[in-house]
Amino acid sequence: MYKIVERKVLVPNIIHIKVEAPEIARKVKPGQFVILRVDEVGERFPMSLADWDRGKGIIDIAFYVLGTSTRKLASLREGDYITNIAGPLGNPTEIEYYGNVLCACGCFGCGPTIPLIKALRGKGNKVVSVIEARSKSFLFWEDRLRELSDELHITIGDGSYGKKGWANNFIEEYLKAGNKVDRLFAHGCPFMMMECSKASKPFGVKTVVSLTPIMVDGTGMCGCCRVSVGGKTKFTCVDGPEFDGHEVDWDLLIKRQRTYLDKETISLESWDRNNWHRIMEL
Amino acid sequence: MAEKKKLNLNRVPIPKQEPGIRRKNFNEVALGYTEEQAIEEASRCIQCKKPGCKEGCPVNVDIPEFIKAIQDGDMPEAVRILKSKNSLPGICGRVCPQEIQCEMTCNLAKKGAPIAIGRLERYVADWERAHPEIAERQKDNCISNGKRIAVVGSGPAGLTCAAGLAKLGYEVTIFEALHVAGGVLMYGIPEFRLPKHIVQGEVDYVKSLGVEIKFDHVIGKIATADEILENGYDAVFLAPGAGAPMFLNIPGENLSGIYSANEFLTRTNLMKAYLFPEYDTPIKVGKRVAVFGGGNVTMDASRCALRLGAGEVYIIYRRSKVEMPARREERENAEEEGVIFKLLTNPKRFLGDEQGRVKAVELYEMELGEPDESGRRRPIPKPGTEFIIDIDTAIPALGTRPNPIIPSTTKGLELTRWGTIKTDEATGRTSKEGVWCGGDMATGAATVISAMGAGKRAAADIDAYLQGKS
């Protein structure tokens, strides 16, 4: 059992929790993930970590409330417990001195970008970050990302703040303007990472993406998380979760992620019916 | 001289759920003997002077002795004898391949009617579960010797090793990657063959010996074997179990609706997808399911698919029935339940729809040629025999490769060319001081009982090693 010690709704539908998990906090490195199971009937699902405090034994998770599992997670309060958290899983990000690094993030992807930027700057890289959000009301951690990065850019889909557009628009313009980028990291939903990879490809900028397909055990045993990278089948949980964005078969990834859409709707409806009071509290 | 007793060659059959009923539920197929049936079957045992059965048992259970106790109606004594050699009899009685072990070497096997040792073992284990007050009385009083052992994995090898060492006074901690103990007994073998409350009953017994189980601990990630040794453990037994599932390596294999048998069984058994949406984990089977392979896991997956509501389930196997590695009993159970065997058939490619879901598989026929290195006749493709069948779900059940997490994070562990950990079979020792290994990680995919045998031998060797050191 893992205790939630702090909980904050960042923007509508995105929640930040701090959880007591000292053994994970002691070992985790940027790029790794955990597998959660919220309660005794819950499914196992992967989550990136949005930071950690090794001394206090705390891990941070910023998650998007989407299906039954994340809704269950969202309904927990400070002092409540998550039944299982296994990790750290997957391979850490290769952190080296690259020179100029661009970090693109959106939605729940802003979480894992925070420890990533810290580690990259620790190696002496210049880090330029770009956040995307649908509208200003969905933008979070602007201050944190500005403080950590050498430079921060904001793109907003509906133009209600910052520059109108998305992270991929910024990447394209930034590279077209002749800015030198030695490596690009993208964190967000598969569609966002696909668009960022498309934007950087013509410029030959090595692009690292972090995939979160459906998983079950998360330890290489089931093969549910298989993806195709450069024409080869890889297991995201043990071979990834980071891959070359120019080599990922995005169409396959997105289609596999939609395998259970109808079942997910049934599950969510059934949970909602029994937990209407909790939904009102979200 | 006593008159020679007439041999009774009528094995007492085990009551089973009817095929037409059981294919629609996850309840246990074999219902177990009643006391009368158990005594009747036990009474057929002639108590040989040179019992063959004992030699056929990988953990050397005193088989004639526990059967004698059943004959006498002394069940507590039968429990005591059985448990002194086997910590998990409720599991072994159900899933051991007795027909190639104790029952094969039973002297009555020559007459075609070996004693049903497995069913009797199950009876004794179930009797004990129904009489917890006896179990309480028989619990060993373990006095700690102050030495600490780490066991990685709580499958059959890990549980057996942990129980063996705990009985000798060691403080044992099991590190389990998943959220429940039991390993393949929980995620792999289906409820209808091995009910999960039976597994948890055996796990509780191991815990009652003082063994601590830490869940969510993926060794190699949260801590390495080296760190465990540095943190005050005197020895480590590695039993992390099966690794990455193998696929067919044919086009279309990543379409939605294609599950490795590991994934299909894990969703069904461990995550209880058959109780969706009461349990959150979904599974999809559709109307027509094709399972590829010929082993026990193939049988398990196909029988789960039936119970999850599939109308037609095919087993596609490239050789013929005689070459199938599955236990005959499991194959017959599958056939009785209506699984359709497409033998001498192999897949060429999967076809998908616009949503990326599998909708059909192209197959072709095979014929058998000369025996290959496995001694079985080699299947050869018959050209021009391609045909397509519509399917909603495909399940390759082709075995597994070793999981790389532990080998790649433990310094100084020698590996075999198959990627398993090089292990001395008699003792479980690896090339690294203080580290033992057993189960699938040492041998590649094998049986529950062979993993238990490895756990038992490693426990004995760890004890001998640590006794020698002090």
C-alpha cells in the first residue's frame, strides 16, 4: 500500500499526487515508469513519474483523468492508499552532453519532462522547452518549466495565450529559422509525439519519444506493449519506453491503443453508475 | 506364507463437470474424490517392497507411506507424510504430469492401471484444507538461526525453496514482481484447472512458516541481486520464472486481437478479465479464436477462450496429435469441450481490417518427414495448399525466452547460449558466490513440479553451504 501525501488538481482533468514509495524514489532515473493498480479489482497500467524526492521517499505523478483507472486514482484523497505501485520499470533516458536540446511536452507529458530537464542541465546541456496546451485554462507548470529551462516557449491551440498553435508548429519554425538542435525529446499523447517527430524529421534532428502503450505486467512477460520500431517488434516495457520517433510505426501504436475502446466505455459507465458522488467531487 | 492378494485393476474414476456445462464456466473441472473413493483407490496399492513410484517423483514424496495412511483412514498422518516432502500438495495433485512420473513407474502401470497417486495427493491436501485445526497442530516450530535468505519470485520454485529454508530456521524474504504470490500458478494456469484459493491456501501455509513476501518488487530494477547480498542477506535464490513470449514472426502479428498466450492467460487468470466489468481488466475473444501450438499452455488458452464465450476455438498445430507435447488428459478435456484441432497446419500471415484488428489468418498444410533433433517427425510445408479462415482473435502459444532483467543487472552471472542462467542441476548453484537459481530461468520452460524440485534442491544446498561457512 502506498500513501498519497499530497493531491492537487492542476487544471481541469489533470491531477498531481505525491505518493510515499521510498524504495522506488531511491532508485528511479529519468525516463523510467511505474505500473499502478489502484484497488483490488483494478487493472495494471503504466504511468511516468513527474519528479521524486529521494530523501523524503516521495514520487510525483501527474495524470490525465481519462478512463476507469485514472478516475479511481482521481477519487483518492490525501491519506488514501494506492494498492500497488511496481517500479521503477523500463530503461532510463540516455543523459549525456548533447549541446542544444529541445524538450517538447503537452498534457501529462509535462510531468516526465521535469526530471528530464533537470538531468540534461546537470550534464551542461542548453535546454529550450516548449509546452503545448489546448487553451490557456489547460496550461500548467509554466513557472516550474520556465525556472528549470534556459528558455521556455508556449504554444496554445486556440490562441488564448502565448503563441497560437502546437508544439510541432514551434519545432518546425524553430528549426526552419536555423536554430541548432542536437536532440529533441517529446513527451505527450501519441498523436502529439507523432506530430513532433514529423516536424523534426526533415531536419534530421534525432528525436526521442516516450511511449505508453497498454501494458499488463510491465516486466517483459506478456508482450501486450509491443510496438514496431524501424520495422522490428519491440516490447516497450523492457526495450523502451523511449524510442527513435522517426522509426516508430505511429499508426500501429495508435490503433493498438484503441483495442479496448468499447470495453473501456462499458467499464467507465459501470464505475460511474456506482460512484456518481465521487465524480461530483473530482 | 501369506496368500498372494489379487490385484485390483479398476482405477476409481474422478468425478468431473460435464463437458457441455463446464465449457461455460470457470469452476474446477475435476471435482476430487470423496473419502470412500479415496480409500477405495488407496486400497488398490499393494505396498511394494521396491516402490517404483517414489523414484518417479521429483521431490521424493513417500508415496506408499501416505497411501497406507489413507488405507487406514488416518488422514492427519497422510498429511504429515506428504507435507514432510512436499510443501504444495494441493497444487501438485492437480497439475503434475503424474502419467510420466510417479504413476508411470508405479508397478501396477505395467498392468495398465497405476494407482491414481495424483488424485490421492489432491484428496489429502483438500482434506487438510477442510480441517484447519489439524494443520494448526502440525505447524512446525521454526527457531530462527539468524541467517537471512532472499528468494526472487513466488512461483513453484520460489515457494518451495522458501518453505524448505524456513523449516530449517532461516529468515526468508520473497521478492515478488506482481501484486499476488504464486507466479505461473496465478497468472498462467486457469482457475478451472487450479483454483486460485487453493494456490493462496498453499501460499498462506508458506507464510505461516514465517516467510515474508514483498510485492511489487521487480528485482534488477528496484534492487539488484548484488544489492540484496550487500544488504545483509546471506544467499539469494533466483526463480523469476518465464520471460518474453515467442511469436510466430509472420506478417500481421501486431494487429489488435493477437495475444501471446502469456497475455491472454494473465488477463484472464491473474486480472480476472472473465469477471469484467466487475474487474477492470478487459479481454476480447469474439466468435472465432485460433490458438497456435500444441503444449499445455495451448490447451489452457483454448479452453479459456471457450469459457470467455467464443463459439469456435481452433488449435492450429504443425505436427500431428502424437507429437503434441500437451498432457493427454488436458488434450482430451479440450476435445470433449469442443475445441477443434487443425493438425498438420501452419499459419502464413494474419489479415486485418481498417481498424487494425485481426480478421483472418492464412494457413497452409504440412506433412511429416524424417525425425528431427527432437526425435519427432519434422513437419514439411505442402505447396499450393493455402487457405484462409476468418478469426476474431489469435493466440500464439509457442513458449517463452528467458527474461533479460536479472541476467543483465547482476554482475558475474554466467549465462547459457539460450540466455538462461548457468546453473548446476544437482545444487542450483550459479557461477556467482551466494547466488542460486531454479525454475524456468535455469532450465527454460518446464513443469511446475520440476521447478519445485529445483527449489527443494537449492534449499538443501543453501543450507549445506551456510552450515559449512559458519
